[in-house]
Amino acid sequence: MKDKRPKKNLQIKITLLIFIMLISISLIVSTYLKKSAEKKAAEIATSYAYAISKVIDSSLSYYMQKGHKSEITSLIDELSTNEYMIGIHIFDNTKELACINPRDKHHTMTSEYMEEILKNVEYRPTLKIIKTKNYHFLAYYSPYANKGECKRCHLEKDIIGTLNVNIDLQKIYKTTLSQANKTFWVLLLSSFFIAAVLSLLINMLIINPIKKIEKGMEELTKNNFDVKIDIKSGDELELLAKNFNEMVDALNNANKTIDSMHKNIIHTDRLMTIGTLTASISHEIKNPLNSIMISSDILMEYCKKNVADTKLKSFLESIIEDAQRIKEIIDQTLNFSRYETSTNEHINIKKLIKSIEIYSKRILFNHENIDFKISENVSDDIFIFGNKTNIEQMLVNILKNAVESIPDDKNGTVTFTVYQDLKDVVFVIEDNGIGIPEDKLELIFKEFYSTKTNGTGLGLSIVKEIVENHSGTLEIVSKVDMGTKITIKIPIKKDKDARD
């Protein structure tokens, strides 16, 4: 048998999907952090440039008035010690360096650095990001207006110079980017951890229950109807397992029903064969039995005329009576073994009751513990129209069931009551046997259903069909350990109608 298992594991698929999603989120966050690092570096550089500018502005006027130019240089030198500072310069209104940071003397006027800051000198507050082959910095230009205290030296000029502060963006960016990278790696490692935890949870909460259901289905394909799935997850998977168990129970019951029907069909087939054989044997018995009866009658006539021995006559009478009884049993057996659907006739109820009374003696032959009573209240001219054999078969079948429902160790009573109402002849058969459970009452008229271990389940189904074929009704009332009462109503066909 080929292995039908999928090549790809569902748990691996889900885990990979989660991992890819988390990695994608980490990459998106990383890109965002890099952009944020650049923006943050620019913000830090700008804030720092503004702060340096304010410090120098507030000190410059004071030192210039006092003529302490060297103090300005010292201040600039001190402020330039910050690791992110590239240079602090003061240009006059002709773009000549009026003051330079002593630490930046290696920057000459022809250097790449000086060329860039000179090229971008502005005499208005300006922020510029300058990027060259070797430098990446923020240049801040803050002009100095010719104020009152400055006009002693700068008479006719509105702008006497500009302050230039240059902050190293590359260094700040590296610092902020380092923090962003740390965050990225934390996210990446967290992604692995979260993926592993989610994989375990998915395996426990989803994959394992699915595997249980899969295993249950595999067992079901092997005709194992005892398989049960136990999932207590409180979600749809538990409901699915519950529905699966109910389906298995239904299949199991259906399978048992099919097996039972199959056995009943085989049993019924055997009964039909036995019935056919019984009819054949009964027919063969009738021929010699007729000869015995005829011979007995002739012998009786001879004895009446020529033999005075009363004892011999008594023996002959017993032979004739027993032969007649055997003939009646054979006739009833033949009638019972056939279920005829044609040959309808007008049936006199009085005669029908006598016929049932004869056959009831055979039913009660081995049941001395049962008191059988017949009660009738019908007119001589009351008829029903139908198949006499089937009607007899119906009543005998019910009587037989009533007798068999009484245990051998119990003194039982079976009552057969017949009366007429306005439209119907009513047959009531009542016993005080074991009764039928309420939940089984609707099943007893189904084919192949029987409450007896050796029953075929056909008797009462035939009874119901016979009642329906005669336009009658059937009602059953039963209580466990108290008995059963069956009431059958069949429409009346009066004597006048019968003659018509």
C-alpha cells in the first residue's frame, strides 16, 4: 500500500511562514531604524550647532568690547574639544578668516574642507549638510550684525562677519546607527525565539489534535469502529473530534444494522425454504391421512352394524378425532406458511373466532401456566371483507406473541376480546407478559426487528401490512413487566352488503 502522507509537514510550513513574517518585520523595522538614525544624527548635530553658536554669540560681544581677542580663540578652542566637532570659524564680510580654531590649522585654504565651507558661506542663518569624498558634516552659518557697540570699529557695514560651526554627521550617525543595529539584532534573535515558541504552541494546540484526527480516520478506513478521538481544546478542533466520534458511532450502528439485516435475510431465506418444505411435507401427509380418515369412517360404520364391543368403538372414535385434529393442524400450518394478497371474501366474524379458537389450542399446548380467555360480543350477521387466511394469520401471530411474552415461571393471562362498534369490528388481544420498552414501540413493526433472540422480525411487520391492506387501524399500549394490549379495528361489512 502506497504511503499517502504529504511530503511537506504542516508544522514546518507554518513555522517557516511565521519565521519569514518575523524576519520581514525585522527588516522593515531595521530600515526604519536606519532612517531614524540618520534623522536623529541630523537633529543632534543641529541642536549642538545652535548651542555652540549661542555660547559664542553671548561671549563674542563681551570679549570684543574688552579687546580680549585671545579669549575668543581660547573659547573656540575649548568648545572644539567635543569629539563630534570638526571646526569653528569666524569669517569677516569679505569671506576672510577672522578667527580659526587652533586645532584646525592643518586645514589650509586650499584644502577640500576649507573649499567647501568657503563655497557655502552665507550671511544669513543657514544650515547645510556638506558631503564630500572625505567629509560628511553639518555646516551652520550665523551672521553677526553691526550693533551699536560694534560701530566703533565697523562704521558703515551692516554685517561684520559670520560664525561657522561644523558638526561631524558621520560620527553621530555611527553612534545612532550602532544603537539601531543593536535593536535590529535583538529583534532578529527575538524572531528566532518567538518562532520557536509559536512552533511549539502550534504543534501542541493545532498539529497534535490534527494528527489525532488523522490517526482516527486511518483507523476508520481499516473498519475499526471502536476508535475514539479525545481532544479537550475547547475550540473548533474539539467540536470536530466530537462530530467525528458521533459519525463513527452512527457508522458503527449502521454497520451492526446491516450485519443484523444480512443475518435476518439469511435466516428468512432458510425459513422460506423450511416453509416451502413444510407445505410440501404437509401436502404429502394429507393424502395418507385422508385414507386413514376414510378407512376409519368405514370401519366405524362397520362396527356400528356388526360389532357390539363399545371399547373398540371408543378406540375408533379417538382415531377419527385425532386424525381430524391432525388435518386441522396441517391446514392451519399451510395457511400460516403462506401470505396471500388476493382471494378476498366476506368473512363471518363468528366463524372466524371459532377458527382462531381451534388454532389457539395448538399455541397453548405447552403453556399450562397461561389462562386463555375468549370474549365476543358480535351479531351473527357481522362480516368483514378481506383475505381470510391473512386475517387468521394476523390474529394467530399476535396471540402467539402474547403467549410467548409470558415467562414459564409466571401464571399468565391472555385475553382475546372481539366486539363491534358503529363502523368497525374491534379485536383486542391483551396479556400480562414482560411488556415492551417505550423506546422500542416504534421499532417493533419494522422488518427484521425483533425483541426475541430467535425471532425473524417479520411477524409484526406482516401484521401491520395486513391491517393496512384491510383499511384497518392498529394501536399498541405496553408497559414493562405489566403487559401489552393490541387493538385492531377493521371496517364492518354487514350481511346485507355481503349478499350484494
